[in-house]
Amino acid sequence: MIPQEVIRAKRDGKTLSADDIAAFVRGLVSGAVTEGQAAAFAMAVYFRGMSTDEAVALTTAMRDSGAVLDWALDGPVLDKHSTGGVGDTVSLMLAPLVAACGGFVPMISGRGLGHTGGTYDKMESIPGYTAAPTMSKFRSTVAEVGCAIIGQTADLAPADKRLYAVRDVTATVESIPLITASILSKKLAAGLDGLAMDVKTGNGAFMRTLADSRRLARSIVGVAAGAGLPSVALVTDMDRPLADVAGNALEVAYAIEYLTGARREPRMHELVMSLGAEMLVLGRISRTPAAARRRLDGALSSGAAAERFGRMVAALGGPRRLVEQPWKHLERAPLVVEVAPLRAGTVRSVDTRAVGMVVVALGGGRTRPQDPVDHTVGLTSLAGPGDTVGPERPLAVVHARTEAQVVEATRLLHAAYRIDATASTARPERQVVLDRLPPPPTPTPTP
């Protein structure tokens, strides 16, 4: 395989063979493919796209570039993945919830990207929690507890790490075949029996239009099926923060409140239940979504899901009584300040991406990969579309380290909200689940 010939073929719109794709991916890992060639390949795919067969070949080659986990457990191995959002704490509730229902969830998560929060960063806000354990510890925790939420290891899909770093600096992140291969290569390497995808759409999503989000969802379920992984994708709303909380430690506390029943926001609850039901059906734990929801309800009401979360945290080095006393262990920001709107009225819309960038500006996210993260900062009591705001109801509560951060967060929040004087102009709220894309039908064998 000559790298430049593979690049030339894709540049000219030709279909690449599986052998050429596999050889190119091996070159990414060995160093035989240079940075410039990797960038040229990504740009060629960005403009020319890939067929489903090409995307399957790229995904499986990236999966095979490192270790592929093989589980011997007495239940299905399941996972969920989100394309990223603001206030999206679903993973922290869903992993222990599905585990309490009989699934095994080896959830390999990522750090925050741009305006979106990262599950890895949230777990690192728990004192003592080892978000990068040894593979042996990861395996034993999944086997004993039923779930483990960790960060990506160097052993799994190393070709993805190399190619993503190139895409991030060459404006090719948005390529649907490359997004699909990046997500699925890591999930396939985790040895899953089923995957529920949460593809966000709206002003807080990477795919801002419903059409683009559907295209990505269709690509993921199609390529997953071609690679032998049963998958369902839900297209979900990100035109407002999913929770009324954004920020690492704050979201951990929010997840504990959800699991224990202290509070469950309707939109968050509906998404957790929808994704959980898909996972249980994919894993054949439940026959129908309705039966799956009953099982999930039981695991929440009995306290089994909260108990699993507590066991997972303790098994990976965190406090043993985090669920019972979260704020005894989680660190708080020193300044907590309400942000009033510039005028009283009704929230017409929220620039969700801008709200996410408020957390970044506070230090709760990154503008560069090497930046440290302040796990204490963030936002609570976020107002949503249709809410009446004014002297008695702030836009949000800012949790910050310094007065200067409070001033900047206030300015950014004012810019992120559109307020009308009357409620009549507020648009109706969208449902949280906008579409469902099942696996493609299995072809009927030719007689």
C-alpha cells in the first residue's frame, strides 16, 4: 500500500478496497503514514464521503488497531453513547440503572470537547475515583458491580486517537463517515452486544439540523450493523440544556439526586428511560420497550440503581458513602451568585452552545487539550424556554472561583438568552426524543 495512492483514489471519488483501508490504518499506528498524509486522507473523505462498505472497513480496521475486549459474563454487554451536549448527565444514571436490570456496562467515556461536557471529567470530580484504571481493574469492576465508567485507554482503537488529532486541527471533524468510524471503533473494541446511540440535534449540538443528525444516526446504525453490532439511534433535542445543571461536580450531585429519587426532571427522565429501554431490548433482557420501562422503574424505585452507582464509585477508589452524602465529598466553588435577567419576562429561546461556553469560561471545560479543569464550577437552576424570569427567578446560579469569573459568566448568560415581555411569543417546547432509527433490516437470503 502506497499512502499517496490511497489518498489519490479517494480524492478522485473512487471506492477504496477494504485491504487498502486496513493498510492505511495500520500505517497510522506504525508511523508509516505521515501527519500530512493523514490530514490529506481526512480531507479527501470529508469532501468525497464513503460508502457504507468503506465506512465499515474503516471502522473495523480502527477497531483492530489495538486490543479488542472479550467478555465472559452471565448477561449482555451493553453501552450508550452521546454525540455531546450541555447538561447531559445521562451516562452517570444509565450505566448503574442498566446494570441493576441485569446488563453489564463497560462505559468508556471521553473528556469535554468544545462547549460540551465530558463524562470522564465528571467522574474525575469524585475524590479518589480512578477514571483510568488498569485493564484488570476495569474488567473486575464490570464483572463484580455490573458497570464501570472510565476514560479511553491507550490499548483500545489507537488509530482513532491518531486520526482524530489530525481531524481536530484540519476542520474535518464534521465528516459523517469519520465521526461514525471514530465512535464505533471504540465501541466495537469494548466487545459490546448492543449499543444505544443518542444523536443530538439543535443549537447545542455538533449536528445542528435535524436532517444532518438523521444522516449521522442512519450512518451509525448502518455501519454498526455491517460490523456485527446491533444498534439503535435516537435523535434527541439539544435546543436547550438537557438538565438545569452544567458543570462537573454539580452534574455528579444531580445524577445522585436522580438515582435516589430526590428529583427527576421530566425531560431528563424521559431520555434516560428511552435509552435504557433500547439497551434492555437490544440485550434481550426485556422483550418490549414497555416491559423494559417497567424493569427500569423497578430498579429506580427499589434503590438498586443508586446502590450500583455507589458500589462502582467505591470499587474504583471513590468515597464509599458518596450516594448518601455527596456534598461531604464533592468540592464546592467558593462563590455562588444568582444572575438576574436584564428584564423580566418569558424565556423565548436559549443559545445552548453559548451556555456550555459559560462553563468553559468559568474553567469547567477546555479551550486547549492540555488545559486543567476546575471540577467545582458551573451553573445550576438554568431557566429554559417558557420559564418566567425576573426578580424572583434568575436565569441561572453561577458557581465560580473569582468575582471576575462571575462578571464574565453574567455577561455571557445575558447574551445567551432571548427574553420576551409576554408569554404569548414563547415557542412550544420540543419533545426530547425526536426520532428513532432502528437497525437496517437483515437481507433475505437468495434462494
